[in-house]
Amino acid sequence: MLRAPIAHEQHTEPAPLSTTQTVALVAICLGYFMTILDATIVNVALPSIGQRLSTDVSGLQWVLDSYQLMFAAFLLTGGLLGDRFGSRAVFVAGLALFTIASGLCGLASSLGMLIASRMLQGVGAALAVPTSLALIRHTFADERDRARAIGFWGAIAGIAAVAGPVLGGVLTGLLGWPSIFLVNVPIGLAAIVLTVRFVRPATGVADRALDLIGQAAGILSLGLFTFAIIEGEPQGWTSPLILGALAICLLATIVFLVVERHHPNAMLPFELFRGRAFSAGTLVGFLMNFGFYGQLFWMSLYFQQMREYSPALTGFALLPESGVVAVSSFLSGRIASQTGARLPMLIGLASGGIGLLTLATIGESTPYPILALVLAAIGFGISFAMPAMTVAVTNAAPREQVGIASGVLNASRQVGGTVGVALLGALVGRPTVSMSGLHIASIIASAAFLAGVVLTWRGINPPSE
């Protein structure tokens, strides 16, 4: 019944956004852009960082993983704090912490300082990302305007993720590796000023007690799980360190579930998952990032090891994935505002699944134009499905819980990406990529996307329902 007015007005062109709404959306997306960019911009700069800081491959891996670990571990907390203290206040705090940490990364003179600063970046990102989505819902009351805004928000995420290797290669070549971090400082300051000036404050639930035990147990569980996935292969899956981490992770998970079931103001309200749309959309987010980030990792290795591309040229070779993001995300938002989230999700997931399955047929000498078409299909798929999936999840959550709902969604996506890189990356072979391993990983990634098609078909209702 809630969809009826939209169905009745589906042929009416939505009114243009006001200037204040437009600037507010730019401010929100600037902050979001930085946090997603830093998940991929560092990759091509690793050799320069290793040479400057005199570290080995293990140290360089932690330069990447420390950010992802803290980002994933604190996402639920970021959503909860946004609901408690107001989304704008927490968003600005996250941007400030991220900006300061970026400056410290650029000034780092040791590996330990760089890793610690990257961890602070991850915490700042975890505060900013869920509250950015909550601010969009707060700023755009009209459902069609909100769908268009989320489409733009999704386009920014896709561009940032896939453009990271290109921008990182250019900045490292021209200005040195510290510039990939220092570039965040002016962007962060601009985002903070614009947010304070143009984004309306979102009132928090002042009498909502913080679920400190649940937060601690959730962070410990997710953090140790991520650590075990990342370190399982190099440390050995049967090593005392990994087995101990998994055992404590299991115990923390049990504590988390017990606490959340009985806490009056639970950090993760289980009633959110009673709705099919929320549950299906959250799982689809995990599956999409599992397949996409796993593919981004192994295709980078494929271009550099098998085709002997330089890191910068590898970044440009991956451009077809990002080249379609802006248009497809924008179209997804507009279509979702007219038809609901189900149709663009089905189209995007099917496109990505077919593209990933096609990767299982490539070889070392496959002509690049063919690869470009396949990569474009994958990029279109995730960028067309993600905004609509985000609309479905946020619309399924009560208004007062949109922050924690956004945190759950983004945590699911972040963990999906981490698991995808760790597991699918191991399948393609180390230290050298094998074509058989790449083909197996492609089939598994494709299966994840196609499983998302089934979940969407069964869990996301069409507007008429």
C-alpha cells in the first residue's frame, strides 16, 4: 500500500533538487568518496612504500589490511552512534578523524606509524559511511528524490573503488606515495565545511542507552574473523594463532547474539531481519562485494603477471569497469524511483554474473577489447544493482533505525569484500596467477552474483505487492 502513490505518479517527472539539497548531496558524497577511494588507491603505491619504509611483503599487506579491518569492525558502531547522537554530528566527526589520519599517513616515517594511521582512517571511515546514507534519507524526504540521490551516492562509490588504482599510480609517479594520503586533506576539509553549512542536523534518540557489551563483542568477533581470513594462509590454518582467533571469535559471536537478544536497546535489533527485503538486500550486498572485490584483486594480478602490464597501465586496463559506473548508477536510481528496487537489482546481478562467468573462458592472450567488454559488463552489473539494493534495505528499516541498518548493510559488504579477496585470491595462485585457478575463482564469483538474483527474486517484492 505504501507503493501505491508512486505507482500512480510513475509517469510524472520528479521535480529538480533544490540548490541546498544539491550542495548537501555533494558534501555527503565527497566524504563518502574518500573512504571508498582509500580501499583501493594504495595498491599500486606499495612498492614505493616498501622501499621507503624498508619493509617486506607481510608489512605491506598490513598497510592494506589494517584499514579494511578497522573499517569492517566499527561499521555497526558507526551506525549506532549516528542513531544515538545524530547522523550529521557523527558524520562530521568521522570526516575529521579520517582527514587527520590521512595527514598522519602522508607524514609517516615508519611502518608502525603508517599502520596505526591507517587504522585511524578505518575508524573514521566506519563513522562516516553509515551516517552518510542516513543523512541522504534525512535530507531527501521524497522517495523518488531519495532513490535518485542514492543512485548518485552509489555512482560515487563505484567510481572511487575502481578509479583508486589509476589515481594511485598517477599520484605516486608524479608526487610520491605520501600524496595518495595527503590528497584527502583538502577534500576532507571541504566536505566538513559544506556539511556543517548545508546539511540539516539529524536528531538522535537521546534516551537510547549505548549497548557497550554488544558493541565490544561485535567488534571483537568481526575483527578476529577478518584477521583469521587475512592471516589464515600465511600463518597456516591450523596454527595456534589462527585457531585461537577463530575460537575467541566464536565465543564473542555467541556473547554478541545473547546480548543482542535480551538488550532493550540492542546494537543489532533482530526485528530488522524479520523483513524479507532487509535480510535479502543485506545478503546480496555481501555476495556482490565478495565477487567484485575478489575479481578486482585477481584481474590486477592477471594484467601484471600474465600480460606484464605496469601498475599504472593495469589501472587504466581496469577502466572499463569504472567507465560505466556513473551512467549505470544514475540510471539505477531513476529506474528504482519509478519501478522499485527489484528490477534494477535483477538486471545488474545478472549482468555481473554473466560477465564473471565469461572470465572463466579467458586466456593469457585474449584480445584486450574482449576483456574490456567483459569488465564493462561486471562494472555495469554491480553499479546498476548496488543503488537499488541500498534503496531496498534503507526503505525496509524504520526511520529511527536507518543508521544502524546502514551500518549492517555496509558491514556485510565490507566483510564480503574481505572474504572475497582472501578466499578467491588464494584460489588464483600465489605468488603467480594460474589460469585454472583464475577460472575456478571466476565461476565461484559468478555463482555469488547469480545467487543474488535468486535472493532478489524471492526477497524483494515488486511495487504492486
